Amino acid sequence: MALSQIGGYLKNNRWCKIYYDHTIELDDEDDDWVEKQTKNVDYNKIKEKYAKEMEQDEQDDEDEYETEKAPMTLPQLSIRLGIIIYGELILFPILIQIFSNLFESMDMQKVFATKDIFVLCIFTAFIWTIPLFYMYYNQKATKKIIACCMIGELIRILVYLPSLMKYYNSHEYSIRVFIFFILIDIIRLLILFTFAIHVLKSEQEYAPNPRS
């Protein structure tokens, strides 16, 4: 109703009206005059000029964007690493608990992976807390420690493998249970390793050593 009232006011107000009571017509003489005025104009030159100006403006915008998009510092990356580590510690055990029916034994009396995934996440949080602090304090040994943590995760897989085979040989669980568990652990490590590789490839300026 309010918009309708405003529209009616603008329509009837003499100061808001737009009058257009005649049509502009060009006769043949006007056409000849326009042709004479534009006969010597090089449209290709004008087009090339404006195209170059637009390309230059786009290049300037890209350069400005690249300048503003500065690489993240190690302390900033450490915050993201902390979110990933402790987020996985909370998220994956909860997911296992929510979808516990996928990890039940054949007699539906036991649930596989509830305790195991929690222990594995605890192990990850424990060893990755070390590079977390090194990154936060911008230390030179950060990348070496991250590489050691990645190797530690691979060793953890080899150490846990006999326990997994023991569960499998007990014939208490279907093959589907182990497939889901392995997929979840791969996703968890893939998220962590992708970020770790990003940190290893980054070129950061480290804090100077006060002893030097």
C-alpha cells in the first residue's frame, strides 16, 4: 500500500513527470550530414585504443589483487592446523557413534571402531600438537617436525595393522565394517596430510634466532 501511494504520487506530481511529446525524425539531408561528419573516422583505431585501455585496467586490477593476497604466516597456519587436529578429535568419534549400526558385530552385541578411532585421534592430536606450537612461535624446525609427524602417522598405521587383522580373523564382524573404518581413517589422514603438505611447500620467513 505504501509503495502504491508513493507510485501514484510520483505519477501525478508535475515535478516528477517526464514529457516526451514528439518523435525525432531525420530526413535525407540529415543523413548526408551525419555521413560527412563520420566519413574520415577510423573506427578500428578507436576500437583498438579502448581495447588496450581495458586490458591495462584489467591487468592493474589483477596486480592489485595479487598484491593484497599475501601468503599466510606460520602463526596463522597454526590456527588452521589446530582446528583440523582438534576438530577431527571431536568429529570422527561422534560420526562413528552416530553411525554405530554400520560397525556392529554379526550378533549385534559389539560395536567395532568406537574405541579404536578415538584412540587414533588422540594419538594424532598428541603428536601434532608439537608442530602446532612450533608453527605458532614461527620456528625454523617446523617443517622437519611436520615431516616427522607424517612419518609417525605412517608408522602408527603399521603398528595398528596387526590389531585390525586380529579383529578381521575373529569373524565377528562383516567385511563392510572394516571397509567403512578404513575409509574413515583415510579421509581423516587425507585432510591432515593435505594441509601438512601445503605448509611444507609454503615459503615463510621465520623469526630470527635471538642467539645469533
